[in-house]
Amino acid sequence: MIWFIHYFNLDVLGLLGKKFPFTLTGQVKNYLARYKLNRLAAKTTQLESEKMQKEVQVQKLMEENVKLTTLLDKKEAQLLAMNEQCKVMALSASNI
């Protein structure tokens, strides 16, 4: 078990694969390769999950943007109509 801790530390430090005065047995190399593969698979799963969450957030923001744009257009139309009414009232008041 000491070799696992030793090689695990080398892997964490990024030193695995460097030249040392000893060689790894095929079984240890295989274990370390599977260990790295499992870590990569876990990281890939995590990143895919985060990507899906971000896509859902983007979709919600896009929907909210459409609603807000529609509301803004409606308010602008109301403002223009009120502006026209004010003009008509001002012209009517000046003719009296």
C-alpha cells in the first residue's frame, strides 16, 4: 500500500512519468492508467452537468428577455399614444 501512496503523491504533484531510479510493474501502470481514466470520466461528467445547467439558465434568460422586450414595446406604444394625446390637448387648448 505504500507504493500506492507514493505514486498517488507523484501523480498529484504531476511527477508521474518522470524518470526515477525505479520502474513500475505492469499491474501498477495499469492501475494508475485506470485511476487517471476514472478521474477524467468524473471530470467529464461534472462538466457536462455544469454545461446542462448553464444551458437551462441561458434558456430562462432568453425567455425573460423576450417578455421584457414585449413589455418595453407595449410601454413605448403607450407613451407615444399619450404624447399624441398631449399634443392634441395642447392644440385644442390654444384654439380656445
